[in-house]
Amino acid sequence: MPLNVVAGKKMAKKRPGLWENIRAKRRRIAAGSKERMRPVGAKGAPSKADFKAASAKKKARKKRAK
């Protein structure tokens, strides 16, 4: 993964999260890309655990920000 250098510290680039990827795909579909969302349970589709992990990360970030 490429690194960013901020104030002399090496930091990994922040990757887009699950919800940002979903929003981007919805925008592409709306623009006429002929893509389709994967059905629930399909190979490669996000699982309930993926959504739960994304939620936990968001809650942890909110808690740190306070």
C-alpha cells in the first residue's frame, strides 16, 4: 500500500470504506454503467459481518473524535 508522509511521519493512505464503495457503485449504475448490485449471499457481496464491522469502525472514530 502506498505511503503518505505527513509532518515527517509515514502513514498508510486511507482506503475508501464499505459504504463509500457502495455509494460509488450506485452512482455508476445511475449513470448507466449496466452494472448491477450483487444479491444478498452471493459470492463477493458484503456479508452481515462486513456491515457490522463497518459500523463498529464508525462508532470507534466518533468516540475518538470527542
